[in-house]
Amino acid sequence: RGINENTNGLIRQYFPKGTDFNQVTDEQIEHVMDCLNNRPRKTRGGKSPNELFMGQQVDLLAA
């Protein structure tokens, strides 16, 4: 629940409450996804979600 609320807060930095998502382009959504997925997280030792995901993929390939 906490992670969901935190993520919603991060998304609201880009799309304030009341945003009409029918007016938001796919490119804008892609930009926000890239920004959030490349943002370092304190709770993850300063690694971004993309770094963690790619690290898991490399580990899976090495097995």
C-alpha cells in the first residue's frame, strides 16, 4: 500500500490532480515512465527500478 501511494505521488508531479488523461499523449506517458523507472530509490540502495530489473535479467541469463 505504501509503495502504491508513493508512486501515485510521483506520478502527480507530472500529472496534477484533475488532469484529463484523454488529453495526455502516449509520448508524455512514455516520458514519465522513463523518468520514474530511471530514478534512483533510497530504499533500493540508490539503484533505479531499471537497474534492478536489468540486473535480474543478467543474473537469469548467467544461470
